[in-house]
Amino acid sequence: MTDHTQRIKAFVKLGTFFREFCDSTNNLQGKLEHSSQSFNILEDKIALAKHKNGWFTRENILFSFNSWANALTDINLNAWLTKYQFQENNTPKTVALILAGNIPLVGFHDVLCVLVTGNKALIKLSSNDNILLPEVANILIDIAPEFEGYIKFESDKLSSFDTVIATGSNNTARYFEHYFKNKPHIIRKNRNSVAILTGNETAEQLKALGEDIFLYYGLGCRSVAKLFIPKGYNFDLFFESLYEYHPIIEQAKYANNYDYNKAVYLMSNFKLLENGFLILKNDESYSSPIASLFYEEYETIDLLKQKLRVDQEKVQCIVSQGLFDSEITFGQTQSPKLTDYADNVDTIAFLLRNS
């Protein structure tokens, strides 16, 4: 296969495809490098993905495509990969990828890492997201035919692979750890994201936080599922700032979860705060159900930092303003950079080490 600079060029072209496709859906006219036929095929796949998975709305799928369009630029890809030492002419290894399916194209970063390092991807898709990625693979192969033979999708038992990257729940992770113990592996578990409020946030910051909470219906590991608040925090501005997201309750699956969880909480006599489309519950857990958001009070920021250090394996992103070195700005959790690895494990370094 060509060297990694050629592989980078192929992914830059894929980013261009995503950008042109998103522009075409917004009726933005311009000189296109890709055919309308390719766009029509992708439109059909979007409709099929939406039909198979009610959480995969067209808006959410297009958001994912647009995010990848922004990430897959020549500047971003080269800045990301420049720190690594690529060994060309190595025999490619086959990397088994067991992907999640909670949000559209959630496993694409792993596929990108495998291919850009010159390895082969043996992919086992989640039944929740088994339409979009195969079509993206077809588009990539059309762009760069040298990827033919480097991408394979497997619906049965995985076999003949050298390394493994598997994403699942805490329960499946135990199975993966045992089953793949004799192979170099990355095993990912449940993680959620948190936001730390001080009471000094502006309405604009809290409005942006709504993106972190509601985008993808809160199904991603980068979705904010919990708030940490100071004692005596007043939620009035928080609820006012989130009001523009109220149309989310019109989505039937979301509304069903809202009604169900509210009923369960009320029957259990939990004290709740809610606004008709989001339930706030005081809870120490990091993983809140759909349409719910857990919150927990903290004494001091220093004590909270200690707690989050202890619980770091449960947390993917921390949203805050000027409190943490690795914090994410309000509204940006669902627009990760190429360097934002799941579970903070450097996938490229792992693949180069085991190639």
C-alpha cells in the first residue's frame, strides 16, 4: 500500500466529500469534485439507517458527517500525525474492530487510525449502526482504490486477526478481556461526560451546554450525563437557557423515555427538578438514563478534582471554564479533535507499537 502521506491525501478527499455532501443538502452551490450520483446513494443509506434506528435522525447523521468534514483536512491530519514515527514497507497487520453503535459513525475514528497506519481493518459492526460505515468505506475505496482489500466487514465470528480494539459495556469488557487476552488489545468500557458549574456561567454558556446534553439524545460517551454544582445552586438560569431545546420532546422515542423515567422516579419518591423535556435527579452515578440528567453538589473545587481523579476511568469529557487543564469548552464535546482518543488511549501509538 502507498505510504502514509498518500493515505492522508485519501482521507482529505473523503473530508471534501463529506463537506460537499453537507453543502448540497443545504442547497449551497459550488464546484463539486464528487458526483451527484454518489450523493444520491448516500441519501438512500441515510434514509435506511434512520428507518433501522429511530435515534439516527437525519439531523444527527448530517452533524456527524459535518464534524468529520471539519476534522479531515490536510492541516488537521498532518498536525495529528506528525509526532508519530511511521515505518513504511511493514507487512500490514489485521486489526479486529468491534464497534459500538450508539451514535452515527461512532467507530469511524478507529477505522481511520487503522487505515492511516497502513493496517487492515476487520470490522464487526453493531446492529444499531451497520448501514453508514460500509457506505463510507465504499466512498473511500472509490476515492483511493488501494484501500480495496484493507477493509472487511464480518457478520460472523472474527478470525485471523493480529490485534483487537473492542468497544462495549462494562459487562462485555470483561468478556473481551478474557477472550482476547492473548492478543494485543484495547478494550473500552462505559464512560460518560460531566459538566462543572460554578454559578457564574452566562446564559450563552449554558445554552451551549445544551448541545453537550441533547445532541445525539445524550447517547454518546461524550454526551454530558451529569452536572456537578456548588451547594445552593439556583437552576433558574440553567432551565431558562435550555428552553430552546424543548422540541426534542416531540421525538417519540425520547418522549417515551422521559415519561417512563419520570414515572419510575416519582413512584420511588425521588425529589426531581424538571421542565417538561429534561429531568434532573440528585444522584452519585455518572450514567443517567435518556431524558434525565444527574447532578451532585460539591464542597470545593479542590475536593471535586480529587473525586474526578479517583473516578477518571468513568469520565470521558469534563466541561468547565478555567478549572481543568484538559477541560472542554461549553458546547464542544460532540466536536472532538483527531487527538481526542476514546478512553484517553492513544490508538495510533498502540497500532504502531504492535505493527
